Amino acid sequence: MSRLAAGVVLVTAREAGLDPDDANAPVGEDVGMTATAFLSVSLDPPLVMVSLREGSRMDDLLAEQPMWAVSVLSESQRHIAGRFAMKGRISDRLLFEDIPYTRGAESGAPLIGGALSTLECRTEQTVTAGDHTLVIGRVLTASLPSAEGGPLLYFRGRYRQLG
């Protein structure tokens, strides 16, 4: 499969706080992961799908709460893709620290500044497929924060650019 070029996205979600009714309780943390298995499933209704490694933090989080977001990364955002793809990485809070983002109005998840497009989604269905979970989400919002540059691609084990 390394010969199949794929677009690179950052999937994000916001963990629920420990006690949403207590203003002094710790708030939930932002979670993010790089994905290359992401695609459009349907235009009517608007559905997308992302493949998550079973038992990953994002897989566990989306099993608990249905709201999430996707930022389609541009070729200048290779550092973001690499940061959120690291194994044995530091806490997600630190990973988001110096990355510009806005918070989605529907999902509350980070939407990465400078991304080619951003989507907010609500899980409609999950399918177990081998060692992965396929998460199909209904697109609630879509925006085009940046028209600059081309998409970030993944091909033969490396991040690439068109051209």
C-alpha cells in the first residue's frame, strides 16, 4: 500500500471535562492524530470516513463522544503531521501549544489554522475492520481557511508535495 499516495489530515477531538457541572473541575484535553486513511463517503448526506488504529487514544475517545474535526493539511504543514504521528509522544496539550487553531463551534475540537479545509463531524457509524475502526461521520460544518499551497501527501513512507 506504500505505492498509493494519500492526503494527510489531522483528526482532532475534545475530551469531556471530568465534571461538566463543576466549574472548578479539570477541563478536557484536546486530542489529535495524523491520518492518511480519510475519504469522502457521500455527498447527500455529507459523510466522511477515517480509519483509526483499534485501541488508540482517538479510537477510545470517539467511542465515548461523537464530535470530532478534520483539518486537511497543506504542504507547508509537514511539521504538524510529523508531530501528531510520533509514537511514544508527549501529551497532546503540549503538541497543540504553538500551533495556531480555532475551536469548532459544533465540535469544540481544534481546527488548524492554515489548513486547506476543515470539517466538523458527528459520528454516524463505526465498523470494526481488522485492527482498525472505520469511523463514518456526518459533516456538520466545512470551511476553507486557506487557499494557499497544495495538499500534503504521503507516499512510499514519506511526506510529499505535488509536482
